[in-house]
Amino acid sequence: MKSYTLQKQIIKIKSQKKKIVLCHGVFDLIHPGHINYFQSAKKLGDYLFVSVTSDKYINKGIGRPIFNQEIRMNFLKQIKLIDQVILSDQSSAEELIELVKPDFYVKGPDYKINKNDRTNKILLEKKKVEKFGGKIKYTNDISYSSSELINKFGLDLNDEQLKFVKKIKKKFDFEKISLHIEKLFKLSPLVVGEIIIDEYFFGDVIGKASKEPHLVMNVKKEKIYLGGSLAIARNISTFVKKVSIFSHFGYEKIIHSYIKKNINKNIQLNLFKPYKEFKTVYKKRFLDIVSNYKLFGSYFIPEKHLKIDLSLIKKNFKKIGSFDCIIICDYGHNLISKDFAYFLTKLKKKISLNVQINSSSIRLNNLKKYKKINNLFINENELRFIMKDSLSDINLLNRKFKKVYPCENLIVTRGIQGVILLDKDNKSYRCPAFSTNLVDKVGAGDSLLSIVSLLLEAKVDKELSLLIGSLVAAIYVKSMGHEKPIKKDLILNHLENILK
């Protein structure tokens, strides 16, 4: 329903001196608790509006909602208690409250203690209701949980995922897990790796150029995302007290200004310019606006022959404040030389490392320059490429790889097949993938690296660490590029729902 049509309807109801009641929620799986909730709400007034959160703003967990917004709305329309069902296309009900101006805004008993709402949305909604002369009411009905019912019947997880989650639930409840995550706040990690600026161009392919053999695109919109070490720092910034970045940077004014506007205050930038003409790594991708299919990429990468003098690195490294662990993501764009890698490993800090093979470093084996790594992250395809083995069983290959490249924990990401961790005692842990609705794979591995590195540093259970990391990656691939950095509250919300 269009807002102006809804406004006319509300004015008419108000003119008849009738009381408007508003309920708001996801309503993914309707159960007796919802019916009791609607009955209690209807008793407060004459006209009951029920607003439904649109699909894109639902953060109840991986695989949610079970039913899309059209199905959820159509089901509610069959309930006679409800006079009007409307879609809320916002992250909270604030805008809708401003439009409807209900006499009563009704929430379930779970919201009576406002501080228990991790998102703080209930406080904002309450303030908005009272601003327009309404009152917020909480029902006393027996509370049921849609998430608990969905988990009980395995509606959003496959057998492998259910089995793994049940294993975690036997060892931990949500309160214990949240305490483990809160421990991370004490950490001050240092992220070392290239800053990468990703620019996405969305448009329509018009066709082939008339006189030359290339496609022509009509660009409709473009977006800039902060990638590389910046993406990693942003992902962990809500989990820790402080995070520092050490990288080379061209100090382009527009880029520098954009970075400062889009990072949290607890991210400390330690950037240096190797030489006067140096420019930041900049990657452009061209996508079909309808399918988001990547058509072509254009990269600006520092010269391959660039070798940064170690004395210059050490000079700038001294400016970094205190840190207690290091996360290295080597994208192969000439920041980390053999000497710099050796320098980092001699700092006597726990090191988590991800060395990536991409179009610019495919002929290089950057792993050879690293020694004494605590947590080594690698994609299965990259591992097989390095070992020149495309057929061996992954568990056998992991053990062979670890003999060649010793590390405390080897973490191998395998896309839809999940992730495997092989520890210092060669004990293997496997977690299934939880990703659904893949939009863009860019940054999935980095997001898992960033969180799991911290959890292992905090000595959190390895299987629990993999579960949290897998959930982080699953959330990350649901948005384009590095558009939405991971936030602690979102992860806690997903964990709470998946463990009910």
C-alpha cells in the first residue's frame, strides 16, 4: 500500500474517533503465541494494523526468513483479528510509527525489559510512539519463539548443519558464547596488508561496439567499497577495543577523505608512502545491474619490481602503538617482502596469516617467505595449486601441506563444503558452510580470517570459533563487495537464534 493511501485511511479512522493499534514483527512462522498477541492487542483499540519486516532487513539468522515477505503478509491477511497488513521496508518500525501514529504500539513480553533488546530499536520506537501521543504496551501472554520452533524442526538448516549446531549446544549455551565473544574486547590486533579500494560499476551491456571487437556498457550507478586490510579492520572493530592498520598508501586526497569518513573511531591508521609517485591499489569491477554478474575487472597495482626498503618500513612501524597479535593478509601487491615478513615473525606476537593467490600473484608462492606462523588460513584451491595436487583427499593433503609449511593451526576454507581446522596435534575439526543467497564472494575468506584469528588468540574452543567464523562468512556473502562490515551485535543475534 502506498504511503499516501495509507495516510488517507488513517485520517479517516482518526476522524471517526477510533483507536489505532499497531503490532510489528517478522512473523516468519505463525504460532499460537502470535494469535494470543494479536488478540491482546486488538482489545486495546478499534483498528489493528500489523506491519511486517521486509526480507532484506531480517537478521534472525542464516536461512531466514523461511517465508518471503509476500507469503508472510498473505498469511496474516487471512487472520480476521487483523484489519490491515502493511510492509515495513526499514530496519525498525520508526518510520511506520511516524506514518500511522498509533494510539497503542504493542510488543510481546520479551520486550518489557528494554535493555535486553541488543539492537536498542525498542527504545527508539518507544520514543517515536510517545512523540505522537501514543503509548507502548507489552502483552502478558505466554511467549513462544519462532526461532526455537524453526530450529526444533530443522526448517532452516540441513542435516549436516543441524548435527554441528547440536554438537555446539551440548558444550555451550548462548550466555557462555556471548561471554567468549566479550573477551575479544580486551584485544588490540594489528592488521598488516595492502589497502585496496574496490569500485563497482553497475550497468547494462548495450552490445558490441560497431567498429571494434569489445562490449559497450551503459553505467547506471557506481559504488566504492573499502577492501583489503581496511575491510578486515572494519570487520573486527566492533569486537575489540582498538585495531591498528599498517599499510602503504598513495595519500590520494579523495580516497583518504573517504576512508576517514567510513571507518570506526577505534581504527588507527598507520600509513606510509614508499615513494613520491606511489598510488593506492585500486580495483574496478563492471557488473550487470540485473544479475550482479561480474563482466570485467580493471586493476591498478603497484609495479611488480617495487621493493620497499626495510629501513623505511621500520621507521614507520615505530609509530604504531601497542598491539598484542598480528593479522597478516598478503594480497601479493608488493607490501610484504621477504625481509618484512621475517621482521614481523621476530616480533614475538601471535600471527594469523592469509596469503592469497590472485591474477597478479598466481606465479608466485608468497608462503615461502613466512616462518613461525600460528594460524595459517588458505583456500582449498590455493592449497591444491601450491601443492600441485588436484586429486588427493583434503585431509591427507592438509597433513602433507603442514609438513612443508609448519604452523600451529591450519585453517582451510572450502566454499560450500565449509572449513577445516588442523591443529598442532594434527587433530582435524570440520564445520559446514552456512551460506545461503550468495550475492558476492569477495571478502568472504577475509571475514572468516578476521574473526577466527581473534577467537583463537582468545583461546576459544576451536569448533565454536569455526561456527562463528562460518556464520560471519555466510552473512558477508549476502551483500555486495565490502558494503556491510560485520558487527558484533549482528553475530550475537544470529548465534542466539540458531542456538534456541
